[in-house]
Amino acid sequence: MCFSPQGDLVGGAVVMVIGVDACRHLRGRSEYLVVAALPLMLGAHQIDESLVWWGLQGVVPRGVGTVAMWIYLVFALVVLPVLAPLLVMGLEPNARRRWRLVPFAVVGVVVAVILLEAMLIGHPSAHLGAYHLAYSIGLQHGTVIIGLYIVATCGALLASGYRDVVWFGVLNLVAVVILARLCADGFTSLWCAYAALVSGAIALKLRASPPRPRSATRVLGALRVD
């Protein structure tokens, strides 16, 4: 969420530009492909929310705003809790370390199913708040589910075998708790700025990481062919 439709639109465009830069610096590292594409998804997610704003404000047809709301909620509540642990699993170099992250992926799937069911039977809605949008999906036991959501999305980062990913997970956890608290209090939502920071961190990581040697790329390509 962001504080206005214009904020969502501009913030989403900036995040997508960062995503394009991240993808340009993959340099043969296909294991980072989805990670590099994450800012593109986050940027599109923010731009989509601008349509939710405008639907509520009467700038676009209300039906357009409703469809945009569903897209926004499905990505945030159903896709992300599954995608986050899978992204971390894809970065791990061996099966043992990947199996260590399976519980987080399972929690993510469970949370996604519960939230999707709540949306399908609870008639989701969005309302204009003070400098933010307030969403409601009719969720029961919301505190428990939100806790499991954080376990799925942040826990996998903390369980990674890479030190920089773990530190990113610590910062991610602190930021999520603070921003969730601010949003719960009806304060100006800063999720758009957070998405930009996460995307910037991904782009900087890909820029700073050395490219895979060409010989290694050829070997891996030969192994795939065989």
C-alpha cells in the first residue's frame, strides 16, 4: 500500500525500473532469475493498487477497481507466502539445505489456502482510509494467520545458508513488524517505500556479485544438455 494513487503509480514505476536493472545484471546466473524479477512483480502490484484507489474515488469504473482489488489481494495473500520460501530454496546450492526450507514452504501453502478460502467466502472489500487503503477479507483468527504468514515469508530468509540472506531476513522481519504496526494504527502506509528498498537491495546484490565465469557457464550448459 501507499499513501495515494499517485504514490502507488510513481512508486510502482520506480520499482519496475529497478527490476529491469536487476534483470540486466543476471550475467548468466539463471538461479537468480525469479529473484531479479521480484521487483517487476512488486512494481506491477503497486501500479495495480492505484486502480483500486481510483475505483473507490470514481476515477475509473468501480468494476475495474474491484478486479484490481482481487489481483492485489491474491498476489499479496496467496502468491507471496508461497513464492518467498520457494525463492530462497532456489538459491540454496544443495538438496540438504533446500530440504531445511521445506517446512516454511509448507506453512506458506497452508496460509495461502486459508487466506484464499477466506477471500472466496468472505466478500473482500477495500475502503479509503486516512492516507491508506483498508482491506477486509472476513478472516477469522487473523492474528494467528498473520503470524504464520510472517513465518513463511521471513522465516525462510532466516534459515538460509547464506549470511547475507539471513541478515536481509532480519531486516525484513523488523521492517514488516514496524510497518504492520503503523498500518494497524491507521498511520500513513509506507509499504511502497519498503518495496522500493527491497528491490534496490536485490539490484545492488546482483550488481555487486561477480559474474559466473564463461567456462563454468559452458560446463553447466553441457550438463543440462546431457
